[in-house]
Amino acid sequence: MEHEGFTVKGFEFMDEPATDDQKDIIVELCKNRGTPTNRDGKWPNPFTRWDASQMIAALKVGEDET
């Protein structure tokens, strides 16, 4: 699949690679769901800030909000 650039003007930074903080959040959320993920393993390429934000949102679905 070909990656398309983020189309919203002013938000081009979303096409930049995901941050280490985002990857850490993803790993923690996966661990909390019982699906350990290797932080130093292979990530999709490209794996953008937008991709990471969407993955984080999807992983948070169903979390208890206290």
C-alpha cells in the first residue's frame, strides 16, 4: 500500500516519523491489554505521527476512565 501525505494544511508535521514517546505509549497500552509488544522490534515504514496517534486512540477504546 502506498502512503499518502497528510492532507490538512498546517499539519504536515503529522507525516513525520512517530516519536519515541508515542511508541512507548503504544507498547504500554499493548502490555496493559495482555499483548506485549517489543519496543525495539520492527515498526511499519513509514510509521508517522498520524499513524501512531490513530493506533493509540484505537488501543484506548474500552479502557476504564476513572
